[in-house]
Amino acid sequence: MSIERNIIVHYHLFKNAGSSIDQLLKMNFADKWMAYDGDTSNAIISSEQLEKLVVDNPDIEAFSSHQIVPPIPELDANVYPIVILRDPIDRIKSAYLFEWQKQLGLDTPKGTLEEYIKEKFKNKRHNPIEEFQTIRLSNQHRDRFHNISNLEDDELLENAKNFISSLEFVGIVDEFDRTVALLLEFLKPAFPDFVGREVKANVLQDLSLSQDQKRAQIQQELSAELYEEILHRNSLDESLYQLGKNHFESLCNSVDSGPISDVA
């Protein structure tokens, strides 16, 4: 009699606490966890490609990748998707500090936040700080990534919202401790030995600041015109984030998640 396989799939969205989630998975699964981003010339790993990766690695229980996109892979297994959402304006500051400071090995960023945003915005919607979460999570093709220029904004947003609403787990970056508590409950049926730990990997901002304080700080660093532009060019992500927060709260309430006794 074959043993039913359980698979965790972590959709590691850039600057959405994915490194912390990966660290948690690695601590729990060791060599049964795989981080895979494939050929760097191919920016996306389709659902069909992920299915092949899972089948070709029968001993792996948890997969993480920056490049995987919906829909959920169709496998002869129980799939446990992990998706974490983030305030889209807060994401911009984190992406800036990572790309223009940490990634370059600098003590301070190579330019201002305003200069970073203007540079990225030269490539409309083909950059990591403009509707990034909505565009990634709205894909519906099993064999490829969608051409966003062929879709209206309403359709992009609706597809992403439907995907998030379908999930039995979604996390929120600025509610990370509660996110881990919810994750434990989500994984418990298949992975009863999974434990939580206090992990904060690749953190580049002051964790003591509230979301309102972070936004106010960002607003102070930008011209009024550019601040309005980042709000406008992330309106879909803002809507998706608010839906995700509501879904997160509903899931937390449904399991009555409290403090994690295993968190050190």
C-alpha cells in the first residue's frame, strides 16, 4: 500500500518575508527541503514545470522558489501552498534597501529612495515594485506565465483575489508571529512534528515601526508627486493586500490561533 505524499510549496515572493519562511522550512525539513530557482534566464517556473520537479525529487517534502507562479500544481499528493503578502508601499523600501545596498555589499544605499523608484518605474510593470504581487499571483496558465498586456486591470486583480481567497493559508509580513502560528495550524494535519521558531532572516527595516509609521517615513523621503505615483501604480496590490489581510484574519479566527509555545 503506497503512502500518500504531502508537499509544501512556498511561493517565495521577493521581499515578502520569504527568507524567514525558508529558514523555518530548512530547520524543520533539513535535506528534505529544496530551494530552487532554476535557470536564471527563465524568470518563471510554470505549474507544469513544478510538477515535474516534485515528481523528480520524491524525497523532498517542501519546495521554495522565487519563480513559481499559480495555479497550484496538480499532483498525486496533498499540496500545502504557502503565500505571504506585504503592504505594497512598505515593500518598495525593503526592495530598495536590498537591491541598492545589501545586494551590492554597501554600508549605505548607492542612491536615494526617490532615485531607485524612478529608475525602476522606467519599465512599466516589469519591475519588482509595481503591482508585483497581483501580477505574479494572477497567472492562470499551467504551462506558462501570462502576458499582462493582454489583460485588463480588473481581470488581473480578480484572478489574484480568487487565488488568495481559495487558499487555506495566507500570511501577512507585518503580522509575522501570528502568520507562523497560523502556519503551524495549517500544516499540523500533514506535518504534526512541524515546529515554529522565532526567525527574522534578511530583515532590512526597523521592526519596531508600525505600518503607518513606515508609510509616513517613506512619504517624507519622496516628493509629493512621486509618493502619489507609487500609490497609483500599486493600487491593485493595495486592494489585493487588503483582501489578503481580511482573509488572514478570518483564517486566524477560524482556528483561534494564539501564541506559539514552541517559538524561542
